[in-house]
Amino acid sequence: ERDRRSTKALRQHHLHHRYLIMTTTMKFTTGFYAGLFIVTLTLLCRTLANYPLFPFQMDSLDWTGAWLITTIVDYYGACLCFCGVVIGTEEHIAKGLLWALSFCLLGSPMCCLWMVLHLWRCGGTLKLEKRTRHQYEEH
């Protein structure tokens, strides 16, 4: 009886510890993406206010430079969001990190390759799975 209670208490402690780690990770990740949202939105709004997108001003070095920087930041903002999905989806974190690195260094062709391979491996679905706390504790 005592061993059974001890084992159950130990299991509950491990589940609680695992949940705390996941909660900390979720808070960090949420904070990171909230910060990324603020940075990308602020830059886009500032660029739109100072250098309206229309009419195109391809002869203006200031206009083209501002939109080049905004476009680069926008790409990496979207890319980092996609990296998070891929890192969370891949079975091994190292594999996810290598994919993320390839997205950042080699761009959209690698993103497309991951999508094709993911669709092929997962039976043609891109659905993201939503889990509750109870489901995390079961795994």
C-alpha cells in the first residue's frame, strides 16, 4: 500500500514538473512571438507612414531602402513563425532546428520542400493539433 502511494505521488510529481516546464516554455514562446509581432507591426506602420506603398517610388533611394528593410524584416518575421511550427512538429528538436536554419539561410525553397515532405509523410494534411493540459499529461 505504501509503495503504491509512493509511486503514485512520484508520478504526480513528475507530471506536475513536466507541466511546469511546458508552461514555462509556452510563456517564453508566447512572449517571443508577441515581441516579434510588435517589432514587425511597428516597422510596417512606420514605413507606411513615412513612405506610402502607393504610388511606387522606384527612383527614390530613401523609399526603396525603407521598403527593402521592411520586406526583409517581414520575411524573417514570417519565417520565424513558420520555424516555430516546424520545430514543434518535427519528431526530434535537432531536425527541426536544422530545418529552421535552412529556412533562414536558404529561404522559401526550403520552406516549400519541408511542406512537400510533410504533406507526403502526414497523408496530405497540414492540420495543427490542439492539446489541452490533460492531453499533455497523458504523453
